[in-house]
Amino acid sequence: MARRGVDTVFGIPGGASLSIYEEMSSMDLRHILGRHEGSTVFMADGFSRVSRKPGVFLGTSGPGATNAVTGVATAYTDSSPVICITGQVATQSMGRDAFQEADSFNLMVPVTKWNFKLKHGAEIPRVINRAFRIATSGRFGPVAIDVPSDVVSKEVDEASIQWADEPSLANSSDLSELANAVSMIRNAAKPAIIAGGGVRWSDSGDVVIRLAEKIGAPVVTTVMGKGGIPEDHPLALGTTGMHGRRSSHWVLNEADLVIAVGTRFSDRTTGKTSGFLPNAKVIHIDIDRAEIGKNITGVVGLAGNSADVLNAIMSGLDYQAESRSEWVKKVSEVRTFCQCDFDLPGNPIKPQKLMSSLSRLLPDDAILTTDVGQHQMFASHFFETRGRRQFITSGGLGTMGFGFPAAVGAKIAAPERKVVSIVGDGGFQMSYSEFITAVENEVPVFTVIMNNQSLGMVRQFQKQFYGNRVYAADYRRSPDFAKFAEAMGGEGVTVEKASEINEAIARGLKSDVPFIADVRVDINEDILPMTPPWMGQEGTIYGRCKWRDVKVEEPQNIGN
Amino acid sequence: MRSLRILATDEEGTLQRTIFEFSRRNIPIGRLMYSHEKDSVTMHIGVERDEDVNRVLKHLNRIYGVRDVSILENEEVREKW
Ligand SMILES: Cc1ncc(C[n+]2csc(CCOP(=O)(O)OP(=O)(O)O)c2C)c(N)n1
Ligand SMILES: [Mg+2]
């Protein structure tokens, strides 16, 4: 691993992994000792998402591996190249229900891109090399390695060691439809682009923007694609999907051609597929050809690395934004219309107010991680990822408890950048035992708890779709998070009034120890607009969103 | 019944991953034959509905250890089985 440039490992040791730890103790590695394996994998995942290199997790057998499964599954659904190494009982004990024996190999099969069970010490270097190759080739994804304790502890004859690296795995690209795609773009009157998580993993946001500028196409992002392009760009229309910006929905409804880049068209993005992209033909670009035609059918598919494919498309196109100036002008009006003022005044604090303040005050290269729930969707909708800002979230699996540990991993990958974690009070309590990990390892992340003393998203669903019966969603007791931070050796502040937000953010950004701002927000403020996926766009609940007054059938009225 | 022939490396995991691709998509397996020779494995999997074959095909293809997936005509299947 050291040869692979790994300098940090996130782990928790145990009987079956002690022989690995013994080897590691003499190496120049930074080991981050987590408090729970699930959260420790989230740290490795946060590290991966920022560095776009494998984050390495090391756990023990049995409960170490089963605890890790949620973390690995979270990485898998979001295509994050985590390497998960677990100890295993000795080969001769396997299958005897030995102490802390679990079938880790098979547990990991459906949540990894590939996994290994080691048989001999001599194959360790080869397997590690392959694991790294597989994790970071094509569509990224986690790889697990199960290591029986005897495999590491037995001496290996130097000569038998297998170093051989795998030949580089070719990306199986397929551009046979390229000419067709180029002519579709040429003939389109109202092209639009959807940028998904693949744009972030391949870091091809610049190329997406160049294409957008060249052909006069607005760009919307999925939740996973957020941060892939700078949202202050005049052609950027924000996040689309279930809680997305209506401007992005408008664009997708109007478009006669959609170029979808690195997105798997998840149900959170499309909603009811029958009403999705009512007027558009689709060019679907993805490095994973299995995604093309999976959820949205009848597309023109181009398989390959998105930057390569987009460059290939562009080389066949002249500058043509001018011929679409009407479309671009309309898009710009819609964009302006959708830039609402959400700096809502008053107390109790509105979540929008908190997002507005964060959006204004965080540096342009800040990394924002979120947990899962209302706060995540508030952030996705309202927080502007301008400049080099990054947005890290569990979009696919929607795993509560992800946000805070992911921030710790992110900060370790990019110590020079400010890392802010916006979490719900519920999700934070799933992994706040890692707060002490951050203190211990001097990783000064800033945590903003959007505290509604409730599993807010559950409450919102019960209010909207389950007869307004709120049950098992609100907390009757909550910790004093600021005191908790202090007890752990960090710092914290409780924010109850809107007027206190700015100072709390300033303190959090300045703090050189892990810092919590416990921001008490209005429990009754739902994250709206919202389009329930089973209802389609007619079922959109608008709340404060001023698009409620725009008649769907006459969107041309906007901006006039 | 349509049948798929899957050729894969003999590394542990290809069988599980193949079967999981069916079960997670709710595609019942009608028949299954597995054989291991030298350093590769061959699986023949029978599926009732045509559309399921097409649905699972691309996902089988992307399993890391899988080398080739082909759809067999019924006749050939009978011969082999
Ligand atoms: C591990 C896990 N368990 C349960 C859920 C279901 N769930 C989704 S959002 C949510 C509420 C989250 O509450 P909180 O963290 O306080 O965030 P809020 O919605 O209040 O902003 C729950 C329980 C989940 N996503 N993940
Ligand atoms: Mg909450």
C-alpha cells in the first residue's frame, strides 16, 4: 500500500487484524483510529471523494466487517473508490463458526465492485495492486479484501512474492453513435445538459461548461453532480430532482435535446419517468455502459470517460450559441426568476436563513458535507457551490450518519481547505462518537447542526402523505450539543436567534479545534418545493416557492 | 425459456455476483448449470421471460470477473443440458 502512495489508513483493530497492525506499526503511516467501523468507512469515503483516490479502511473480522457494510454500501451507490480491508479468522478455523467469524466475503459481494479473499501471503502485493486498479478504473467503486490472520503472520519466501501489477484496465468506450449525437446537437433548438456524479468523479466540469458555452445550453446538476460545475456560472441552473430548483425543471421540460453526462437517472432525479423530459431526445454519456438505457430508454448512448466523450463531441461542432440566443436569453430570465431571496428573517430561525448565511460566508473553496434529511435537501437547493466549492453527500444510499465522519475524511484529504459539515440532529447522533476522533487527531472540522429536534424528513412525509400524523419522529430529549463539543475537547455554541448566526459561522470557520454550531431551527418549516416521485410534476408541493404562481402550461410568462 | 451463457474467470465471487444480479432485479432463475475447468468457469442460466434476459445482460457484462455473456438459442441449450 505504501508503494501505492497510501499515507493514511482509517481503522479499528481487533483480534483477526492484529497481525496486519503489527506489520503497520513499523511503517510511516498515519492511522486514524475510529470509534465505529461504519463511521470509519465514511471517513475513508470522505477522503476518497475529495482526493479522488482510494481511502483505505482497515477493520477486524466478524462485527468489524458487518459494521463496515453500511459504509461500503454507501460508497458503492455513490461510486466512491474505498478500499475495505478486513481481518478474518485463520484459514484452518474457517467454517467452524469460530469466534468473530462472519462470512465477510459474501457480505461484501453485493456492495462492492469486486472483492478478494486472500489465500497466501505471497499474493498480498498483487491483490492490493489489483484492488486499487479496479477501484479507480472505469466507474469507480469500492473493493474489499478479506485477510485471514494466518496469511499475514506466516513468513513468506521472498522469491514467491507476486508483485506483478495488473495491466491497466481499459475503459471500454463506445463512440459508434458519435456522429449521430453531433448531428442531434446541431439540429437541436433548445439543448440542455444534465451533469451527474460522474462529472465530479472525472473532474470534467470544465469541459461540460465549455460545451454549454459553445452550444448555448443550460446545465442542471443532479444532487450527486452538485459542485461539479460552478453554480454562479450564468448557464448553471442549480440542482434538479425531487427537491430541486424549479428553474432546472423548467429547462428540462422545455428542452428538445438533453445531453446527460455521468448520471444514472436515479428516481430522485427523474421523478415519475413518464413525465420526465417530455419534449427531449436524450444523448446519454456514461463510463458505465450498463447505465445507458437502464432507467431512461430510447437514448443515444456514448460510453466512455465524460471528458473524452465531450471533447470528441466538441471537435465535431462549430460555435453555435449565437444561433440559440433566444433560448439562452429565456434561460437567463428563468435563472434570474429563480434566484429568490431566501434570507428569511425572524425567529425561530428558518432553515433557508441558515443556508443563505452559509452560502454567503463560506470561502469559495470550502467543502460542504451533508448528512441525510431535510437539511441535506435545503443545502442541495439553497447552498450555492460557486468557485471551487465541493458538495459531498450520501445521494444514492441516503445513509444517515455519513455527514460528520465524511467531513473528517475530507479535511484529512484537504487540510488547507475549510470543511463544513451540515447535519441534522438525528443523523449527527448516529455518528457523533467520531467527534472525539476529530479532536484526538486534530482535524478541525466545523459542524453545523440544523437542529429541529426531530427526524425532520420523516416528520415532513408524515405531515404531507400520512394524514398529518406525526409519530416516532420528534425527539423528546436532545443533547446539549455545544456542551458535548466542549466535553470532547472541542468548542461549541448554541444559536437560537437569527441575529447570532453570522458570528457563530465566523467562530466555526476560525476555530482550530472541531467546532459545533447547534442552530435551533423552526421544526415546522418543510423543505419545499417537493415533487413526490410517485406523483409527477402535477403533484409538486410549492410552499413558499414563487413558481407556484407560474402556470405549467404557459411557462413563457416567466420573466416577461 | 431463454438461456444465457456466462464465461468468467475462476476467481471466487463470480458465481455469487452473477446470481445476485438476478435476485436483486427480481428475475427468477429457471435453471442453473455451473462448471469449472482449468482457470475459467462457465454458467448457463435459464430465464423465463425475454425482457428479463435483456435487462440483466448488461449488468452481467460489467461484473469484473466476467469475460463474455451470450444469449443461447433453445436448441443449443437442450443439447448441452
Ligand atoms: C441509517 C438511516 N436510517 C434511517 C433513515 C431514514 N431517514 C431519512 S431522513 C431521516 C430523518 C433525519 O433526521 P435528521 O438527521 O434530524 O435530519 P432532518 O431531516 O431533521 O434535517 C430518516 C430517519 C436513513 N436515511 N438512514
Ligand atoms: Mg432533525
